[in-house]
Amino acid sequence: KQEVTQIPAALSVPEGENLVLNCSFTDSAIYNLQWFRQDPGKGLTSLLLIQSSQREQTSGRLNASLDKSSGRSTLYIAASQPGDSATYLCAVIPMGTYKYIFGTGTRLKVLA
Amino acid sequence: EAGVVQSPRYKIIEKKQPVAFWCNPISGHNTLYWYRQNLGQGPELLIRYENEEAVDDSQLPKDRFSAERLKGVDSTLKIQPAELGDSAVYLCASSLDGGLSTDTQYFGPGTRLTVL
């Protein structure tokens, strides 16, 4: 059974810092991995999708990497801003299914 | 372009009462998902539709939960009767084609259910 773990559960950093969020999954047989952002009281917004054959994806200040063999992904946020404060969730789609298995998320707070 | 629309946004009911949630997916999206998100947890899939067909409902508690997607567009999720443990945020998502590894799911704002 696929399990997804995110560390740390919560993170508080001063504005301008570069930071890394970690995601690990137990079964490397996945179609893709996706990082989402969730603001309080709102739904999820897709940030980056990495297919199983890819190693990284970049969008603006965000960079996500995927090491399928070790079951790990990282989300790198450069020059963090208070507007980046949110919960970040990673999710994988195991092969043979088309449903996301989500981690429990990392709650990020960027202090001005 | 309008995103995924859900209503109501909030619902408070007493246990044993029925409740229904409505979802309107992004126009043209064939695949629709209902997730439940407990406090401090990631969302868990309840049911997935391909057009009108429920292709994965293995996680749906069928004794009290039901869902339908008539005409392959809007969908409703119903709980009858509600229990205290059903308090959660119910998220609806849609995607163009759920069978592709490149497919991205777009989420609605969710319905926050509180059962007293």
C-alpha cells in the first residue's frame, strides 16, 4: 500500500529565505507526482507535476525534483515571500490506479 | 474560465440528518472526483467518475454515502444519515482525462461539513 509522508509538518521562516519541503513515498511504481498548495478555507492549487520519467520541473521561484528509485521528492522555494504562506501537499498516482495518494502536508509560514 | 464550483461552502447539521453537496466541474472535463479531507490530513478519494460512470468507488462508505453524476456534468454527494465522524471538508475536482499521467486535477474550494 502506497504511503506518502511529508517532513516537516510545519515550518516558519523569515522572508527571503530559500527553503526545501520534503516528500517521501513507499512504492516507486507511480505515474506521476504533483505538488499542490492549499490556502486556508480553499481548495488545492496545482503547482508542479512531475511525470515518472522526469527528474524535475520548474515554475518561477519553485523547483520540484523527483528521485523515483529512492521514493523522494523535494519542493524548493527560492526567496520566500509572505504570500507563500500556505499548506503544501504532495501526491502520487500509483501505477494501476488513477487516484492521488496525498501526504499530510507541510504548513509553511513566511514572516515579513 | 470558471473553475470547479461547489456549494454550499459551509454546512452545519445535527447527527442523523441528511446532507447533500453539489459540484459543477470545469466545462469539458470528463473526469470528476470527490475527496474527503479530515483536519490536518491530506484529501482521500471517495469516488471517481468518467463521464456518468463511477469507475472507482472503493473508498465510498456505501451504507450511508451515495453519489451521482447525471448527464456526465454536475455531481451530487449525499450522506444519510450523517455521523459525528463525517465532519470534514469535502472537495470536488475535475480533469480532462483521468487516464493520462499528464492529467492535472483542478480542485474546487470545498464544502466544510460540521456534524453536531
